Amino acid sequence: MTREPDTIFELSRPGRRSWSLPEAPFDVEPVPSEFARRDAPKLPEVSEGGLIRHFTQLSERNFAIDNAFYPLGSCTMKYNPKVQDELAALSGFRDLHPDQPLADIQGALELLWTFERDLCEITGMTAATFCPAAGAHGEITALLMWRKHFANDRSRDTVIIPDSAHGTNPASVRLAGFKVAEVPSGPDGQVDVDALKGLLGPHVVGLMITNPNTLGVFEQRIDEITKFVHDAGGFAYCDGANLNALVGRALPGDMGFDVVHINLHKTFSTPHGGGGPGAGPLCVDEALEPYLPVPRVKRLDDGTFAWDHDHASTIGPVHSFGGNFAVVVRAYAYLRRLGLDGLRRVSGMAVLNANYVKKKVDARYRVPYSEGTMHEFVASGDFLRKFGGVRTFDVAKALLDHGFHAPTVYFPLTVREALMVEPTETESKETLDAFAQALLEIAEQAEAGHADELRSAPHTLPVSRLDEARAARQLKLRA
Amino acid sequence: MTDFPRDVRYTPEHEWARLEGDLVRVGITHYAQDALGDVVYVELPELGARVTQEAPFGEIQSPKAVSDLFAPVTGEIVERNDEVVAAPELVNEDPYGEGWLVAIRADEPAELDGLLDARAYEELVESLDEEA
């Protein structure tokens, strides 16, 4: 185990600086005294070299898709090609301001306009917005559009969500002021259509469903499901979190959906995490198009492009300007490089890789809903409990010692001791083999009576097992 | 400690309910606390709050999941276990004792008769174990 590094504040020494600025070449207006702070801010004082070393050392302890396999189910942690970053950093994109004269930003507007059409082609929708900054932001945007549509019918107040849904779905529904009704899954892990029928009625705003669902299984009866929702006067929302399993092969529009969000950081390979920025464009059919947020982008008769704020029924803006443009540029670059054929290979390889890993481990790990696995599968670690109380959580920690990021654990809630594995299409057979082997070795270790080793894993990382329960029970928010 | 004490009734959502005079004391079962793992947060209703059978009356969290707590009977909250709010691990350590959550003055104590008895609940848990 390596020594805990000092925090940047512990490294601080009075007067040390990592910058030197020249005297201002012009008079600087001082901050008005009523706004000026009375005390100096408590900032760490370190040299530039000390600063760089500190953060470089921290970054070396980090786990990232650029240094290892990251099969975090539902999150689609695939490799992000670096050329996309280079293209987004071109001065013609990077140095623009959306309020510049239209003549200056034609290229950017054309990109948005063209990409909107591409996304509509991929989803079978008629219009799209790039404003939402993430998938969940797309959800709330769609729900606000539904709310506007039913502005004169407040008796519609309920949105139906399957029990295997992402937690963001019910959270978005409540944020939009609607109620949640949960529809159970049947024995095949798919929506219980009879139960759904029992929930439908004139109080229903719509249904939100992920397809393939969070078990990685395609909802076989999706046509009926969306039809029943429409018959009840509601809308059907496709949570596009798993679109990477279908892209280039099947259209949410053909499945009867009225609206679908796309997580660009998943399907379109833009960077995850770090607090964003992200993008969760929302594609809609004709019925919902009038409510799309503004600004939109329009093509004028002379072939040039312009911002378009002129929509009487819009829900208004949901983000500053047109969304997180640099993320959209990366996703657009990804699409243009691959083309439709490439996208088909993406979804094909994603499904093949998930099925390959599943097949390698399912003799030991049970996969409760195994029929029709697509881009991810959910195994149960429940059988390990009889070997000295080993749980999925211990498997996840032990995988870190094998050099792999843990899969998603304890989600979806419909599988006990769930291990949700999403290899993605960007991994080699060798990596998949090594990961499957690690999972099998961990099971063997438990069966051979080495539960204690697993329960105290990880053993090789800078930080050993953290007491998550104590951290949550005794929150310490200040140093 | 038995996993399925016979002096309480059970909901299919894994709460237990024990009749004590005219009060119904409520907690979550041993099976529920084991499935949740380390309980880190419990949110309980205020004294005097009305609760409805089968409707959520509070929330319980572990590092794995947030779950609703469902009322076994309709009535009024007359006691709440503030010790469990301060030390949620009591739910794990003693789910049928110190880890109780609330006491309800039931409008119809006979509602308890409609809940599962120890044998029926044990069968339910066994069927869940087979499914998993």
C-alpha cells in the first residue's frame, strides 16, 4: 500500500505561487466595494511544479476507460476516439459564441441542422433538440412537453414506469409534477402487458420504458405496449440509454414511440463523467414537435442557417443557447466517421461481446433473464452467499484486484445480488476472455473456502475496502 | 433470534407488524434487512401522521438501494423510533426488537388478520430464494 498523498491544502505554504501575472497594461475597474470580499479566500498556495505533481499523482491512481476495461452495465463505458476531441477543438468550433453574427456561425448551425436530421433518421422521428445536457435532462424536457400538451386536461397526472427502470425515470416524473405508477415485470423480465393494461386509463399521461430494458433484454411486445398506451390517449417515451444495442438496425419510431432521448456519451462515444458537460438530445414525432424547446435551427430559403425561436407552443429554453455544443460536435464526428454501416457494426459487436462474456460465465453465475440478451446481461451473485457469505459487492471489489473496473452492482432491483455487465463493442476478445476468467476465478476462490480474502478485497489498490455504510451514516462534509 | 418470529404478522413487502394492546408496532423483517445490507438512513413520518395500509409511510436506504416502507395497517402514527433514525444499524442488528420503526394506532386492528402469518411469509421468502 502506498502512503496517502497530502491534500493540496496540506501542501500549501504561505506566499508560494504557481503563477505570475504582468502588471495590467490598462486601468482595471476595481470590484465595487460592496461586492468585494473582506477576507482573502482560503486557497492552497503551491508552486506550479508542486501543483502538477500533486494532480498527476492523483490522476495515476484513477481508473479510466483509457487505462483498463470498464464493464459498468447501463453506462456504456466504451473507448472515446481522440480524433473527436481534436475536431471539437478546431478554432472554428471552439472559439465561437452563439450570439455572434449568423454569418460567422454558419458551419456550426449547419452541423446542428444536419445532425438533427441524422438523429431523426436513426430513431425514426421527425425533429430533435440538442438542448438537454444529459439523458435525465431529456426525460424532464419530454415530460414538460407532455405537460404542455395536456395543459387543459389536468386529470391526466400519471406516468407508468416498469419496475426495472432507471431511477431517473420516476425522479423526472415527480419533478414534472406527475405521479408514478409502477408496472411489474413478468417471469421473462419483460413488461407484464396484462398488468400494464390494468394501469392504463384516462388519467395516464404516458409510459416511459427502456428498450432493450435494463436486463439487456429486448421488449418483445413493444408494439402492443405502445399501442395500448396510445389507445388510452397517452404518449410513449423511449429511454434511449440502451440505444447502442439497436442503433442502425431498429427505429424507436417503428416501435410506436413518440419521443426518445439519446445519451451521446453512451451511443455516440463522447466522454463520460467528470461532471459533464454532456448532451442528451431528444427526438420527437410530429405530435410533440410544436413543444420542442428553443432555440432550434432552421434553414432559410437561400440555403443559409439561422437560430429559430419562433414557435408559439414551445416549452421555452431548457439550457443556455443550444446546449453543450462541443459534445455534439464530438458525436457528429463519430457518426460521420462510422456512417450507417459502421453504426450497425457498433450495435452488432456490442451485442456479440455481451453474449460472448455471458456464455463464458453462465455455467457458474446464474443469469436469471437470459433469453434474448442484447448489449448487456445481468448475472446474480446470490449463489456465492453459501460460501462463507460472499456477496456481489465482494465480487465487485475482487475484480479491482484483477485490474478490471467493477460492473454495475445491485441494479436492476429485479435481480438479487445483481452484477450488470456491459462490455461494449470496443473491447478485444483477449480482454473479454481475461475478464470472464477473473469472474470465474473469483467464484472458485469462494468455493474453495477463501471467503475472507474476497470480503477484504481489494488488496492491491492504493485504497483498501472503504466502509461505505459508516461514510453514509456519519457524513463529514467539511475538513 | 429467529428469522420468522410467530408473534408478528408480515406484509408481502417485508414489513412486520406486532399487536401490542391497541397499538401496532412496525419494522422490517430479518430477510429485508439482510437483502438491503447496511442500513444507512431511515426516514419516518411525524407523530400524528395518518398512514394507509399498503401505502408508503417512510423510506429506508442502504448503499445498494432506497426502498419505500409500506404501512401494514391504516391508522395514526403514535410512536416513532428516533433511536433508529440516529443509529440506522439497529435495523440490521435487531430488526424485530430495537430496530422497530413506528407504532400505529390502527383504525381497524382486524386488518392485521389479513396479513401473512410466519409460515406464509417464510414460504414467500423461500419462493423468492428459488427465483433468484
